[in-house]
Amino acid sequence: MTEYELSEYLTTLLGFNEEGGSCEQHMFDPTEAGNIIIDNLPVDISTKTFTDDLLGFGFYQSPDILKIEHD
């Protein structure tokens, strides 16, 4: 993964790119990506914070969501 790709992915996850966040859909300016990432991502981030808060995986940790109902 290149630095360009990483900056594009992170700014997409942070919600600063158009839907899909791909450079095929719009022009991606990597010079602004650094400022966006610095301003919106904590300096120290745990894997739990990254997966739960940024990626939204914490939603699936609720026991009610994972509960399988049997008839």
C-alpha cells in the first residue's frame, strides 16, 4: 500500500471524500489529506478505537445483534 492510497483510505473513513472515496469518482488531493488526518485522528489510537469508532465494528459486539433465534 502506498502513502497515497493510505491517505485516500483514511480520509474516506473519516468522511471527507465523496461516496466511495475513490479517485475514479472525483479528484483526490493528497496535499490536503495530511491536514485532514492530523486534525481528525488522534495521535495515539488503539485498535479498539480504530475498529469500533472509526470503522463502526463496535455495533456488532452487542449480544442482541449476534443472538440467533431458533423456532
